[in-house]
Amino acid sequence: MDGAFDPNADRKAWLSVLARADSAMVQALWDGTGLAPTHDILRAPEIGAVMVRGRAGAVGAPFNLGEMTFTRASVRLESGLVGHGFVQGRCKDHARIAALVDALMQTDQAAQIEAAVIAHLRKAATARAGARAARAAATKVDFFTVARGED
Amino acid sequence: MYVAVKGGEKAIDAAHAWLAEERRGPVDVAELSVAQIKGQLKLAVNRVMAEGSLYDADLAALAIKQARGDMIEAIFLIRAYRTTLPRFGASAPVDTGAMDCDRRISATFKDAPGGQVLGPTFDYTHRLLDFKLAADGEVPDAPRQDVVAEDKPHIMSFLDDEGLIQPEPDGPDTPPDLTRAPLDLPATRALRLQSLARADEGFLLGLAYSTQRGYARNHAFVAELRIGICAVEMEIPELGFAIEIGEVELTECETVNQFQGSKTEPPQFTRGYGLVFGASERKAISMALVDRALRWEELGEDNLGAPAQDEEFVLSHADNVQATGFLEHIKLPHYVDFQSELELIRKLRREAMARGAQQEVEA
């Protein structure tokens, strides 16, 4: 796959941003768009769990580490386009809105939704990670050797 | 004769009402919110997520509040909740090499590429009580520095390049799952790691310490310890491709252990591995040491009869919810059981006394 064109790259990116975003922020941004597209609920928001796996020694055989909470929902717009929400945590509205955003991102409203929702979520994620990374960088050790004057 | 007893409902209701009052504590002190627990008792929340085996900080914080700070009770609440959730799938194995590290240290290589990053650690504190914390909660901002984008490859990979470290064997894509099938012995390493990841921290710490003190000694170096955020990716059948479905904070510990070689393996370094939800390095290091001790058989080492080498002993007693359930059940009514014990003891005593009297007469 490396280097090859991935036709799903864009959708994968926005779904990943939606999944990891803060539920309250997703809700606030969605409310801010004022959009209320007519849609059918294909799958009502459903709370469950996903088993998170690791690898023995980070590179060996997979093992089950433990579960995380996860909520999913699916909608269909009047146009027939289907959107899926797969989000971390237990917020049903987050999953429902993620499904609507996913559906709209496949329409000609994509640019508008990208600017009003996705871009903000991406910026918040970058800022959050950046703030921790900057603090971590300040705790990076600079070693120096104390000369002992033996030669 | 079996006599069913009923009763105690009123007493139980009153006990639970009092429990709720005790949980609240003095009403002239502000109530603790779940958000406060999540934000300010993060390491407690992490432990409940790790041993409850469910990554959800809000639920763990709620459980701690409900359990009045009793960690095992909180873990029990999370385990009980977990069983109510439908399972939607399993993630791809997390790529800990791509972790956004808050902390990353090595006790074996000073100049590790990516550097030694201390993170928010208790290490090097003086362990003196800080009475300022009792007075006010004001803290100065932590220093920040420009981030230099650089990879933090696993330190073990450098030894790997030289062929000095025992390679990790691959295994089936779908590992066995303790939560779906009863513990099957002998266990695979995958099953052991799942069990250790959700095991009681204190139990693992004690076992790991026993290996350091000489019970199945295998001198461990912490090749690397890292704490940070990892993305969780899962294949979504509806989409036909994988997306990130969330992120988890993880602590990973890789130990490197000297190994003289055995009947089947050349002299080389061997590995122990710990991976735990949340920031929990004591648990991750303990897990790595116990994992290594349990690998004696596959590495062709001798069974020294040490507790940490005994897979059945370790895996059967590592789960604190199981342990506390069985332990604490003995405080619940056993009136009928005990009645029969009482009858038996009286009968044995009668017989013993009668024999004694008989012997006296004969003497």
C-alpha cells in the first residue's frame, strides 16, 4: 500500500478525526452549522466495546489487551448516500452527528462541512498533541560528562 | 433438615442508605465531581481502566466515586458494566512505535535516538509531603520547548539489528480471549499477556519483586519504558477499510535479560514485555518481569519451582475481582454449612469422650 494511491484516504482521514474528537466539541460545531439534513436512520446509535490488541514484545504475536468503549450509528440522506459514525466513547449524539457529517462529506457540501467541522476538530487535535509534546520536549535530558581530570 | 431463612431486607436498605451518606461525607464540604476525579486522580482512574479491562476514563472515575475510593470495588463495577456491552470487533494491534510519547526512557542506552524524555514523573522528587497542596491549588505553568519532529524507534530494534536479541515469534491474528473462553492451561504467551495486562498491580509487583530477589532470577534491564497516546485502528466491514476509531494512553515496558543460552537457544538477550492501559509504569515493569519468568519453558530454561515461573499459580491468582469474590464470599451467611460442622464436632467430641471414659474404666 505504501506510496500507492489510496482512494479512501480522504474518507479515512475525516472518519478518524471524528472518531477521536471530543464529543461536546463535535456537537457544538455541528449545531453551529445550522444544518438539519433530512435522513433515515439505518442504524440507531449503539454503544458497545472494541477489543484493543497489542503485540508481544511490540512486534510479535497479537494479544488482547483490553476493551474500549465505542459507539456506532449509520444514516442515509434523501439522495441515498450513506454515512457512518464510528466514535470512541459512549456519546450517541457524537456517533449520529459523525454519521451525518460522513454522509455530507460525500456530497457537494463537503467543502463547507470540512471548513465548519472537520478543520476545527483537526486543529484542536493538533493543538492538544502539540501542547503535550512541547512539555515533553522540555523534559528531554541533555547529558553532559563531568571531566575527571585523569589525563 | 434444611430451613430456608428470609429476612434482612429492611436492614439491607438501611445499610445502603447509610453507605450513600458515608460516600457523600460531610455535607459542609463540596461534593467531589466525576470530572475532578478524572482530571485530578488520573492514576487511580488509569488503574481502574487497566484492571477493569475497559478503557473509558469517565466510567472509571464514576466507579471510583461510587466505590468510595476502594479500587478493587471500582474495578469490579467496571468489569460488571463491561459484560453488558456488545462487542463490535477487535482493533489491529496498536503500533506502539508510533506512540506520541509523554515519557520515554531507557536504562540501557544513554544516547537513544529520539532521546530520553522524563515526562511528568515522580522520579527524582524527594517524597516529602507538600503542604502547599493542602493550602491552595495554584501551580506555575510547566516549561515548554519547541518540538523537534523525530522518530522514537523501539530501542530493542537496535539490538535486533545485531541479532543479539531473541526474535519475537509471530502468532495467530486472532489471539485467544480470556473474556470469551475459560482459562486453558498450558496457556499461550498471548493468553498470559492478556491475563497479566488485567491482573492486580500489587500481585504482579510482589511476583516481579520475588524474581529480582532470586526466585527464578533473571536479571532484567529496562531497555525502554514509554508512556503516551496511541491511535487505535480497526477494519470496518461497512467501509471495507480501516479507520482510527479512537486513541488510548498506554504504558509499555520492554526488558532485556541476559541469557547464557540453553539446550535449544544460543547465548543472547531475551525479552520481557509489559503493556498496560493508562500511565502505570510500576505495573508495566512488573508485567514485563513476570512475562519473562513465565517464558522459561519456551527458552529451554530450568524450572526452578519459583512462584513466578508457575503459570497455573500466576494466572489463577492474578485477577483481583475473581480473588476478592471468592475471598469475601466467606463473610456471607453460611448458617447451614456451619450448623452441619457444629453437629459433626459435637458428635466427634461425644465419641472421643466416651472412648476416654471407657479407657479409664479399663485402667
